[in-house]
Amino acid sequence: MEPACIAENFDVFDFELTDAELTVIDGLKTGERGGPGPADITLAAWSRPTPED
């Protein structure tokens, strides 16, 4: 990887969030899962056929 690409990758923190933006992000915390719990994700429940099947 070229040094310029590496430097560009490290420069991801060159922004600031406003108080209004942080408030919106904090509002996303509902305390509830948005999907199934990890124990509910099984091959039997979620498997899908592949093109090779």
C-alpha cells in the first residue's frame, strides 16, 4: 500500500459532530434489539439455498 493511501486512511477523524447530530444519534438508543437475538440465528431458521444447491 502506498504511503499516501495509508495517510488518507488515518485521516478519518477530521470531522466534528454538532450537538444536534449527537442528540439524533443518542435518540437511536431504544434499549431494544432491532433483530433476532444471537441464540435465534441458526442454520435451521436462517439458511438459504445457494446457487450450487
